[in-house]
Amino acid sequence: MKFNFEIDTQWCLDQLQQEGHITERDKLLIQTTQRQREQLKWHPLQWIAHFNLRDQNNAQSTWTLNRLCQWLAIKAKLPFYVIDPLKADVGALTTVMSQEFALRNKILAVEVQDDKILIGTDQPFLADWVSNLERSLQPKKIQRVLVSPDLLQRYLTEYYQVSRAVSSSQQAGLERDHKNVEALLQLGDTQNPDANDQHIVKLVDWVLQFAFEQGASDIHLEPRKETGKVRFRIDGVLHTIYNMHANTLMAVIARIKILGRMNVAEKRKPQDGRLKTRTPKGQETELRLSTLPTAFGEKMVMRIFDPEVLVRSFQQLGFEGELLSAWNTLTKHSHGIILVTGPTGSGKTTTLYSSLKQLATEQVNVCTIEDPIEMLEPSFNQMQVNSAIDLGFADGVRALMRQDPDIIMIGEIRDHDTANMAIQAALTGHLVLSTLHTNDAPSSLTRLHDLGIQPFLTSATILGVLAQRLVRTLCPKCKAEEATNAQEWHHLTVGYKIEMPEKVFHPVGCEQCRHTGYKGRVGIYEFMPLSLEVKQLIGENGTLNELRQQAKKEGIEPLRLAGIRKILAGKTTLEEVLRVVPLT
């Protein structure tokens, strides 16, 4: 028997009551409550979910929208589909049917497969549209799936808006001539989409909004010969979001360059800029822009500095117990150098900013020199390196010394002059915090010697080194136990006697974590305060191996051991630690 009717609130309530999920009182409450104007447009399930009713058959759970959708899917004998915008090929989905047809029938193509197309609906008993659509999509079949009404309403508008913006901007542009690899977009050119074109403005807005919602840390806009890519870095891993025509992508990049007050005409040189915007939550967020000339035009990376992320408490960063007290003791020194090391994107800036924020009281003068300024912070005096006027790190520190600072933060020590100035500042009674690109804590000391610093100066000024990495944390909702991989465990613990646990947690994947199995990141640290023995070793020109042996003797845990602690605590996995830590 085939049903063909539209479900309403009354039908849903009757069904839920018959099955004993809600009481008569619950039903009357929903029926008699007056709706606000915007609530009149809601789907019946959204209205029922609004009351957060207890399930009478299961006292622990409440009727959320997600649970109600799953219940309806079982009743309608349809699969329940969760729309993942990161995996959606918007261009392909919007060509399945017109927006008018989709809106009229309240349906949306959610996935295109080789032999069939998945069509999402929130009215599972209405199927008049199927035969018409199937005819136009032959030979492909249609599979109906139930989707959440809030996601359907949202993406029904969003997908078609984005698709329209892309196609409208493309219509204005003709195929580019690639005889010259620098045949880039010319603003004001009638043949190419304009950066100020309303479609481009909409596209830029959509990319930024989407990035904030998904919790991305970076947005990559990468031009290619025919189609460029838009990629987001979420929890340290890149996801392709959209493939758009090269012309359109160049216009999007030009639009962002205008917003970031960068030189739009200059496409041969790398440029830096910044942009301030508001997240959907209403918070001010900074974006750091960086362009790089490539064979097919400018590549742009936007780094999102969410204020919630950049200055965090030490507990949120993963500093615990002894490490926290040792780090606080070190930062209380009145002079010396503290180094934070690690590759790009390992959270060095966040650690330094969080430490400086704690140190920047009314009684001290905190000055920073950065390239570029990561985030504007009212409690510090911040200065930016400017190569155009020959203002480098070393010149900056020289100028800062005349400003009577108590604490100096140098963005990065990358040459002899900067390292020398940092040493001079530390010797004259200033506390210097800086970053260095090395693999672990002991190798940062030999790196300074490589830059031409005398070992006796290093041993006299360096207070301690903190090496760090970021590992993805397991999703608390879906993580599950499995037997430990003995080979991986021995690989990670070589040289240290740590008993192998029988079971460790591994990622599974659910809706909460976008089926990745991971949600968020936490820091792992190797903290090496310089003892007298280490200083003596440095003064005697000790090798990197000798420094590592001494650190091991003093009980300094390398990064991989810090990772193991996180595995044993059930926060991350063996694979994840092996992926990020150096195994030296």
C-alpha cells in the first residue's frame, strides 16, 4: 500500500503517543502552545523537538530533532542521511534539478553515485515528484533518503546560491589563454569576472561563513589550469570544499586582496595582509592573508585567528601538573631566553601569546616584534617587521631595547643577527621569548650554534626550551577500544621501558566528528629547562647526541613519551602520535 500525504504535527504526535513515547499531557502541551511568527514555518519535527520532551520508553534520552528524524525514517522505511557539506559536490548536486522544482517539492539532491542519485526529503510519504524526476535523470535511479528539516532548508538555499554565483561569474569570463603562465586576472577586464561583482562578493561571504562554521584554521585558495580548489584545514587535515573555474577563483582572490588592503595589481611578488571580520556568533576574528605567485596565478592562504583559540588557558592547551608549574617558574625569571620550537602550525604562537597574556601585568612593559602580527592584543606593544624599509627582527630588537622593555617577544629567530640581538637583550637583563624551527628541544641548542652563536653565550642565556606538537583528540562520542598494535607500540617506545596496554582507543566516526573519529586538537610537549650539567655540556661544545643523552638522564620526556601519556589517557591514538612526533 502506497501512502501519499504530508505529515503534520497532529499526525506525528498521534504516532508518538500510540507508541508510548510521549504522554497525553505532552501532546496537549504542544497542541496548545502558541507559535511565534517565525515558528509557523517550522517543520512538525522541529516544533516537537523545541519542547525537548522526555522519551517515556527510555528515561535517559530526550526527543531531539536528530532522534525524531531517526524515528520518522524507521516509520517511513527510508535511510536517514546526514548532510556533510564538506563532502558535497555542490556543482554536481545543483544540476540534478532546478531550484524551482526542488523548492516546490522540498527536496534536495544530497549525493550523486555512479548508478543512482540520493534525493533528500523531510516529507517521506510524498512521492509524486519521483516519476517526473526519474524520467529526466535516466538511466540513473533515484533513492529517497530522509534528511533533517533544518539542514534541508538551509542547504536548499545555500547550494543553489553558491552554484548560481559561480555560474554567473563564469558566464562573464571566456577561456583564458595559457600561452603565458602569468596570464592572470585583470580587474576591470570585461572578459573576466570582476572582483566587485555581486556574485563574487556572495562567494567570498559564503567561503568565510562556511569556514567559521566548520571550525577551519586555514583557508587555501589554489588556482590550477582549468579549475581551482578551495580547501579548508580542519584539525590539522585539509579537506577540499569546492572546485571552481580558474577565472572565478582569481576573482575571489582579488576580492579578498581588496578587503585586506593589499596591492591588487602586484601578482609577481608574495604579499601579506590582514582582514578583520565577524563570525556567525558575532565575535571579531582576524584573518592573516598570504599570497604566493604560482604557475597558474596567485595562491592565497587565509589563516583564521579565532580569539577563543589564540589566547587559551594552559589547561586547554594541554599543560598539566608538573609541566605547568615548571613553565610558570621559568617565565617568572627576570632575564634570559625561553625558546618554543616546532614546525609551522604546531601551536607555538598560541603558547607564546597565552604566556605573554599572563605575564603582561600593569607593572611590566611587554614588547613584541613579529612577522606579521598574528593578533592585535591590547596588553602588549606590538611591532611588525617591514622588509621594504629594511626593518628586520634584529633592527626591531635594537629599537625595542631603547624602549625600556621588561619582556621581549621575537616572532622567530632565523638568522645570526636576530639570534645575536636576542642574546644581547638577555644579557642586559630582559626576558626574551622566541620561536625556532627545530624538531625537538635539544636540537634547538645546536641550531643556535649553526647560526653562529658562541656556545658559552648560549649556556649563559638560555633558560629552557619547549618543543611542541598538536595531535588530534579522539571524539568522546564514538571512540572505541581495540587491541594494541605491538609493532607500532615498540616503534614509539624504543629505548624506554613502558608496559604495553592490552587495549587502546581508536577512531570510529560519527555525526559529531564528521565521521573522522577525531574532534579538536591538544598539545604534546617536551620541556627542557637547562640544568648546570647541560650548560656545562654546551660550553664544552657537546654534540646533539650527548645533549639528548643528558636530557634522558635528567628524566626529560621526549615528545613521543608525552604522546604515549595522551594515548594511555584515551585522548588520542598511536597512529596520530606516530604521524606528528619525531622518532629520534
